Amino acid sequence: MKKLFIITILCFIVMSMTAIVSAEEAVKPQKTSYNIAIVPYINSTEETKGYIQEIIDNKYTEQYSNKNFQMIPLVDVQKALNSTGYDISNKELAEKDILASVAKETNADYVIAMEISQLITTRHMSFFQAKVVSKAKLRYKLYNTEKDKVVSFQVTGLSENKTVFGDVGYKDPITKALNQAMDDANVKIKSNL
């Protein structure tokens, strides 16, 4: 009888503590909008067409210009990078301490750094068709301010553009490959928010 009474009291205490913790979590507001700082991307490839910058900028704008995200202006990010002594011409993704400094100076919840590590475009011609195949490999670092943690990952995009008559250009398959890779990266980034 005594054991049953003690077990009942312990169960009551555990249930009370669970209710208190649940009530505290319910009161704690969930963050609905994140400040995102995007470090200018690095292009380690030999492909230097001007439209690559346009593709990257448009994709970032598409992915992070909505009610869930506030993009930190590029001038503020660049100012924070300059204060750390980070040199983009070294073609190395920023290390954790640099990303943390950018986050602190810009009040960012997350800092995204990206490198185009591979962009290969090949043309294949046969008697009846011409095709251009593009492969884009992107490396990312995502810094989480709250956890003081960097998540690194790599994504790949592939595109093939064919025609039976006429010629095939390079811009469309490069655009598709970069967009596919950045879409895959966006899924990984959002899973880490």
C-alpha cells in the first residue's frame, strides 16, 4: 500500500513537470522570419560569362525574398567581410570565425557562403542532332548563429539541351544546371533552419 502511494505521488510530480514544460514551450514564440546574410559567391571555374552572376542573384532573390526571410543588403555584408580581412580573391570559402563575425555585425540569423567549384559544359554533335550538357557542382557553408555551428555540403545540377535541327547555345543548359543545384541546396538550407 505504501509503495502504491509513493508511485502515485511520483507519477503526479512527473505529470505536473511535463505540464509546466509544455506550457513554457507554448508561451515561447516561434521565429517566423530569419535574417539571411549571403556572402558573395566564389567562382573557382574557368567559366566567367556575365550571366552566371545574374543567374545566382536571381535565384537567391527568388529563394530568400519573401515573408520568411529578410536578406541583409550586400553592402552591409561586404563591409562586415572587409572588417574581418577576408579576401575573396583567394577563392576559398570563408571559415567559421569569419561567418560568425559577419553574422554578428549584420545581425544575421544565418550566413550562406557558396562556391561554384565545377561548371563543365560540353557540346556533342552527331549527324542528326546537337546537344549541350552542363554540370554544376556547388559547395556551401551555412552558419547558424543560434547554435554557433557551420553546416557544409555539396550539391550537383545537371542539364542537357538537344536539338535535331539548328544549333544549341550554352546559356540555357548552364542556367538549368545552376538552378537545379541551387534548388537542391535550398532544400538542405531550409532543413537546417
